Amino acid sequence: MHDTDTAPEYGRIPEACRRYGLSRSRLYLLAGDGLIRFVKVGNATLVDLGSVRVYLASCPAAEIRAPKAA
């Protein structure tokens, strides 16, 4: 019996880029810093999508200012 809610989810790099709006180079930088996880399966490099979600959740909230009144 497998619990798919806790099972790691992996995707190829282009899928991770599309899903999270990050560039390929940003993913590699984050992986190099140990902030997200890549795995190799044969010739394919897969991204641990859960590690990307954890990283994004740890980022500070954006501070948005109200527009100046004209």
C-alpha cells in the first residue's frame, strides 16, 4: 500500500520551470546551494518537486506598496 500524499513527486527540469515560474539556471543555482534536490535516473535529471515547494514556502513574502495617489 502506497500513500501518494507523502510519496516524493519528481519531474523533469522543464516541468519544474513551468510549474513554479523559475528559470533553468535558477533551479541549478538552488540545487548547487543545496536548497532543492535533483536526482539522476539513467540519463534523466529529475527535480524533487517537494523540495522546490519547501524552498518557495521558506522565501519571505513580497512587500507590495499601494500606488501613489495622483
